[in-house]
Amino acid sequence: YGLINSVESAGASVTGALSGVFSEPALRLGVTGLSGAGKTVFITSLVANLLDRGRMGRMQAVAGGHVEAAFLQPQPDDTLPRFDYEKHLAALTGPAPFWPEGTRHISQLRLSFRVRPAGILAGIRGSRIQHIDIIDYPGEWLLDLVLLDKSHAQWSTETLARMQNRPYAAEFLTRLAATGPTAPHDEATALALTDSFTTYLHAARANGLPDITPGRLLLPGELAGSPVLTFIPMAGTGGRGSLGREMARRFDAYKAQVVRPFFRNHFARIDRQVVLADVLGAIHAGPEAVDRLGQTLSELLSAFRPGRNAFLLRLLGSKRVERILFAATKADHLHHSQHPRLSAITTALLRQSRDRAEFAGARTKALSIAALRTTVEEQHDRNGQMLDCVRGKLLDSGKQAAFHAGDLPADPMQIIGQSGHDTQRWLNGDYRIMQFAPAALTRAPGDGLPHIRMDSAAEFLIGDLLT
Ligand code: GDP
């Protein structure tokens, strides 16, 4: 296997040929979630911990000693950016650790394992190679699936109707009212309107709303500023050369040249998927935000539902995503005594979203995790009562501080489905100021990164392939 190790810098073609010769199986693992959900930190931690395996005891393959080696190799897709693992790891583990920049576009990383089969097979078969191709992509791009069924006129009517009662849409709506679809098309006007619409989309995402199409306006990748990303919703249309006609044409071009290729070239090839979400952030923001997170999750899940969309049905044929993990990230903000409740809430959110999306087929699981644990647990006396706290280094001041974010309810339904009711707010105490920096680490070889339940996540996602 010296050869396999040494091809690391030799280019993908060598590995391609090599995996062809031995027909080594490769599994494509998608990682998604909206911006800020924790994709970059998750992948960095997953890879570091699978390479080292010192903290992955809940994986049967690790506990049973089946993984002989794990190593990074050139990825199979020559035209995709590589996930910049080394840079992100260096950010998290340097002498003054900091959070890496989050996911802005799709990227890929191939992690390969040398696996010794269990039992008598070990003697007969010897070890084998299993590749895991990790695909990181913005959840915003997945939400674009709804556009495929719609014309520009339908999308515009729905979008503009929803914008009417959102205060942060006022600026765009005023600008839009000043021009009309029959006005002659002019690129400067189109760009200015798109800019204003993009500002609105950012505000809508910050408010947790699931209807934030087109996703590429939020995360344009290399398409920023191009005509295919310069369009807006407009009621009505005009004749040849009008703004309305041009916006409709670009909407169709966006679907044909951006959305469909993404689903065809990347999404359709995913075998297993993890969807990350900042559930704690939503709980802190209140019942409306939790409700919106549930709607967003339903939208994301329905992309994986067979038959949801004629285009997807044609594209996928009988291929299905086998497993989907829904993970609530950043659980290190809470003392472990609260984790069962967070997990119960996450499970209930998943169940609700499955029902809404009428989802069936893939195995699903919900977990609360921390890809990188930034806190330690302590108990503090407050007015004679012992409180379970977490302590970490604050991002702003660099000072150590201990917090009790508040208690979560034992019954998840006290949080879910409470939108519009005048109910109790949860985590509305210290949570707002709990912005922790990554803790400085003293790492021994083989240590991996400190985490919460990343081994359970990995067990569900790929554990069966490594024994
Ligand atoms: P992405 O946009 O989905 O790639 O999100 P990132 O991976 O960049 O994470 C966004 C931010 O969430 C990070 O900059 C951190 O501030 C925070 N974060 C992510 N994972 C963790 C975690 O495990 N623990 C804590 N405390 N914060 C996290």
C-alpha cells in the first residue's frame, strides 16, 4: 500500500487507474445545511477524528480494530475544488485558534480506509480499501429545487406576495415599484435591483425563513455578477427588449444552466447525507424561528424524497439516498445534563419534517453533536443553587467565562409547534453572549479533535462500511 500512500501528490489519474484495477468501493457522503450551520467545522473534525481515531470509540469498526489505516487521497472529480482540510485544521489547532471561513461553494475530499474484515473472512480475504468521498455544499443550493417546477411568473407572484408583510423587503419593493416589467431592459437597473433583492434575501435567511430562492444569490460561487445571477421577481411581463421579458429569460437560464446541472452532476450521485442545523440558535431566537427551521428542514428533506419532482424522478431513476443524519450542531454550549433534551427536540423536529415532507425510504437519525468542543463543564453556586455550567473563551474579549444557558423543557412539544402562541421562551438568558472561540489544544499524536458524539454520527453514516 506504499503506492497508494505515495500517490497523494501525484494527481488524480493515478488513483483513478488504481481504484479501477482493484475496483475499490467509493461512497459519496453529502454534507449540507444553511450557511453558519457548521459544515466546515464538521467536515474538518470528522476527517481529523477519522484519521486519528483516538476519540472515536463509539464506532464499532474502531473499537473492534477493523480500521488498519486511514489516509487522504486525490479526489475523483477533477473539476471540483478540493475541501481545504489542511487550512481549516490549521485554523482550529494553531497556537491562536480561530474559526475557519464557512462553506461558500461545493467542494470535495476523498478519505480512504484500509479495512480488515471481521471474523473468519479476515483470514480468507485480507484487507480491502474503502473510499469515502465527502461532498460539502450549501443547503441554499438544495432549496432551489422548488424552482424547477415553476415559471418566472409563478415564482414572482408567490415571492412578491410573501414579501408584502416583511418589513425588510420594503426597500426592494419601493425600487421595484419605480420601474415596471415593460420598461426597456438596461443592465445597470437589473444589477441594482438584484443587489437590493439580494440584501432582502440575506435578511430573510437571518430571520430563519425557508423561502430564500434563488440560493445562488446568497452563495454565488464563481457566478457572482453574471447575467444568469442578475434577475429578480417581477409581476407581469413586457414585450421584446423589456425588463420583464429579460428577467423571465434569465430565470429560465438559471434553472437550466445552474440548478439542473448541480442536481444532475452532484446531488444525484450522493449515497448518504448529513444535514446540519443550528437548532440551539433557533431555540434561543424563539418559537417562530424553531417553526421556520422545521419548515426549512422539510424543504431540505423533500429534495431526498423520491418522486417529489418530475425532473429528479427522471434523473435518479431507482437510485435513492440510503441514509440521512439530521444533526443539531454546537451542543457544547450546553452542559451534558441538558443533552438528552436537546436530542429529543432534534428528533421531534426530524419526525415533524418527515411527516410534512411525506418522507419515506432512507434511514434517518437525529443527533445533537459538537464537531469541535470549545467548553469544559463546571458547577457554580448561584444563590445557593448549584447550576450546571459550561466554561469557554469568549470570542470578543478572549476572557474565560462560565454560563448556564437555561434549561430546555423535558417535553419537546413545548418548543415545537408553539409559533404564534404566547409561550415561554427558552435559552433566553446567557445564550446571547455565549460566542466561544476554539480552545487552544495540546494534542498528542492520534488524539483527533475534542468533540461531542462525532463518533455516533460517523457510526450511523459510514460505520457499516468499515467492518
Ligand atoms: P458553514 O457555513 O456551514 O460552513 O459553518 P461553519 O462550519 O463555518 O460554522 C459556523 C460557525 O459556527 C463557526 O464559525 C463557529 O462559530 C460555530 N461552530 C461550528 N461548529 C461548532 C462547534 O462544534 N462548537 C461551537 N461552539 N461552535 C461551532
